[in-house]
Amino acid sequence: MSKINPFKPNHPVSPSMFVGRIFEINALEKSLFQTKNGYPSNFLITGERGIGKSSLLGVIKPIANGEVTSLNYEVFNFISINLVITPRTTLVVLMQLIEKALKRKLENIEKAKDFLNNTWTFVERIKTLDSKVEKTKSSDRLDLIIDDFVYFLAEICKIITNSENEQEPKDGIVFFIDEADSSSQDLHLGYFFKMVTELLLQHGCCNIMFIVVGLPNVVEKLTLSHESSMRIFNHLVIKELSPEYSCYAVDKGLEIGNKINSKITTITSDAKTLISTLSRGYPRFIQQFSYSAFEFSTNGEISTDDVNKGVFVVGGALDIIGKRYYYRAYNEQIKSDDYREVLSIMAESMNSWVKKSEIHDKFNGADHVVTDALKVLSSKKIILKNPSKNWEYRLQYKGFALWVRLFGEREKLYSTDVSM
Ligand SMILES: Nc1ncnc2c1ncn2[C@@H]1O[C@H](COP(=O)(O)OP(=O)(O)OP(=O)(O)O)[C@@H](O)[C@H]1O
Ligand SMILES: [Mg+2]
């Protein structure tokens, strides 16, 4: 009988399968506590693709809105607003989405609902503003829109946190804004956060918190939009999981699997260590490798052989991850096997700096090819040039480096002898 595979390589993990990140959860909980008590602080969470940013949000959200008790504090009672930025999101659309989300969340708070329905509708206000500011510059229009939006937000927050309400007062509002790296220049995201947070305080509204999430390049985007926008955030950089947590993630997945399947699946300790070693703590790799090993195991116990097959077989975990994330960079952006060899040599050092001379020593071809490869790979931003040292380069992303390494190992070790 076929079993349900409990691993989740393609979605943020559910809180029940989530492991680690204790430092980050503590820091975010502390901020919720501060914000609830009128000392708001905001977070920017960055990290490479698949490192677990959205999964972390998935754990913090139920803590913020009180579905789950916090680790360190009492139960929180924030209104949480979830937003995902796309390249098409404009400032007006963003504010409309916030208005819509608030309307849904405030259904049961009469005063807030009245305010939203009778006093304030953003679309109407934008139209009024548009007619008023026809002759003004677009930057003035931006300021007017933000000013109006902040007034609305501050009023709503005061209503819902008011202890004289018939309903239980809320702790405030938390905005969870994912994929902020996708923002277009027209969204003026850095400017928006800087202005909104400052104006909220001027309006005496101190119970609103922003948690913004994105790839590392979001820092550059925010700074380009407003050079001091980064100052309003505490910055959390999400890194790989430790080997212990990597093994624990496998255990948790199996535990859930064993609850939903009638037949039990176990894993040998060597197989678990192999998943942890091969994945180097990258959550997306842990989940995909575990998923594929689970598929290969037939006798109820996952062995190292199942893991190796699951990862390296043609069409297995490496190919699945490659298709989703890396084939474009590896096969389409790089047109030469020589350049791919240079990349593989560099990936042996993951994403640490590598001297050009070291690459020369290991490369099986003419010196000028290395020079050309470094030029082309740099121009495509696949590798970076060390700004403070000549002739040093590194891969931009560790996840990509890991994949290139494993892909190279597959070519060397498994191209002929791994079979379904
Ligand atoms: N703490 C964790 N414990 C167990 N598995 C995790 C954890 N964090 C992430 N994962 C797994 O890793 C994968 C990537 O997670 P997630 O989607 O949260 O990453 P992300 O950083 O948001 O990625 P992206 O940059 O593509 O949006 C998912 O398969 C998820 O199940
Ligand atoms: Mg994500």
C-alpha cells in the first residue's frame, strides 16, 4: 500500500514540522512584547532562497495573533496582516490590499468596522487626492497618499487597542510582508516604511510592527529607495540549520508521517547523518532529500542507500532542485563546459573567496579560459569579485554552490551505477 510522503520540499513548513530558529523566535517575540507595550520595533528578515524565511513567518504569525502561546511571554492578541509583494505591486495597490485585509480582520469590532465603512475608504480618498493634487509633482502626491494612509492606520489602531471597547482590546497590528525583494522601484518600499513608521509615532500610534522578509538583495532595494530606511529595522539574517537540527527536521517529518500512515517508517542513524551532511543544513535540501529517500525506501526503514539513490539518481532530488532553481543559471546562462568547470572548482569552497591562481592550478585548460570564465560569470552575477582584494572571486549564493558541488559529485560517482 502506498504511503503519504510527509516531507515538504516545495512549501513553507508547517509549525508542527518546524525546527530550530530559537534565537530568531526569541528576538521576534521580544519585539511583539515591546510593540504591545508601546515601544514598537520592526524586523527585516533576509536569507538565501529556500533557507526558511517564510517558514519562520509561519511560526511567528500564530504566536502574534494568539493561536499559539509564545515561548517567553503571555498569549499575544495582535491583528496580523499578511502581504506578499510582487513586481506588479504599486503603492496604491499595497494600501488597498491592507485596507481589504483590515476590513476582513475587523469584522467583529463594531467601532473599527464603522470607521472603516463610513469614515474611511481608501479608493475614495485616492480619487479625492488625485483631483486635489493634479498640478503637483508625483513625489508630493506620494507624500499626501502616505500621510492619509498613516492617519487611517493610526486611527484604526487606536480604536482596536482602546481598553474601553466592548470587545477585548487588541495588542496592535503586525504586518507580515513576504517577498519584499520582488518590489519594483515604483513601489518606493524603503521610503514607504521610513515615512509610515515616523508618521505613526507622530500620530501617537505605538502598537504597529512591520516584519519584512526577502532575499539578501532587498537591503539594496530598500536603501536605494531611501538611504536611511534600513535604520528602522532590526536585521535578522537566516542561516543554515545546525547538524542536530537538520537531523531533528528528518525525525519530525517521519513522526508526522507515522501518524498519518498505517505503516511505520524509520531511518537508520547513518542515513539521517547522510541527509544532514549532504544538505549542509539547507532546509530546502533537507526536505527534498528526505522526500526522495522516503520514496525510495521499500522495507519501512530508510537506509544510506535510499538516501544516495534519492539524491543522486537521474530525476532524483538534485534534478528536482536543479529544475526549480538552478538549471537556468547552470545550463542556460553558462554556455561553455569550461566555464562550468571553473564554477565547479570554485564551488569546492562553497561561497568563500577563491584566488584566481588556485583556480588556474586546478583547471584543465588554457589560462586565458579561466580569465574569460571569471569575466562572464561575474557579468551574470553568478560569481562576485572581491571589492577589497584583487583576483579573488566567490559564488554569490551558497545554496547554488552546494548544488553545483553535489551535481559534480553525481557526475563523478554515480553517473553509471545509480539505478531505479
Ligand atoms: N525551520 C525549518 N524546519 C524544517 N524545515 C524547514 C524549516 N525552514 C524551512 N524548511 C523547509 O525548507 C524549504 C524552504 O522553506 P521556505 O519556503 O520557508 O524558505 P524561503 O526562505 O521562504 O524560500 P524562498 O526564498 O524561496 O521564498 C521548505 O521545504 C520548508 O519545508
Ligand atoms: Mg519564502
